[in-house]
Amino acid sequence: MSTALYTAVATSSGRDGRSVSSDGLLDVGLAVPKALGGDGKGTNPEQLFAAGYSACFASALSAVARQTGQDVGEAAVTAEVGLHKAEGGTYGLSVTLRVELP
């Protein structure tokens, strides 16, 4: 594997805690969503994952478009992240990406 161009570092204290990036630019309170029995008064890890995944995919889409001479300046990427309970009490994620192109 090649050397990382950039490494993001964040520390979280749990679903009802905080997530803070090593540079302090990201500092958010976390809350369990109402759908999972929480009060929903904060963001949750699935929302953060959806935001990051959609932003990275949009960036990759733009890079490929530039290389191929396409214009996707008004493109929007939406990520839907689902949390699923699996057998044995474990959890898993699903992601659906929707891309809107100009």
C-alpha cells in the first residue's frame, strides 16, 4: 500500500458523547437518534459517515470528470447510511449513493 497523502484523526467518547478531530476543527456533540431510542439532540456517527462518504465520492467524481473533460460542476451526491442489526448481536452498515448530475 502506498503512503497516505493525508491522515484524519478523530477521537470519540461514544454515541452520547463527543467527536473531536486532532486539529480541533471538528468538535461535535453526539446523541443517539430518536429511531434508536435516544433524544436525537445531536448528530450521530451514521450522519457523520454519510457526510464524509458523500463528500469523498463527489470529490472522486469531479476528479474523474476533469480527467475526461466532463463538466459536473453542479453535481450533488447524497449518501444514505443504514445501521442494521446482524445475527449474533453485531451491527453492520449499508450505504446507498444517489448522484445528481447536471
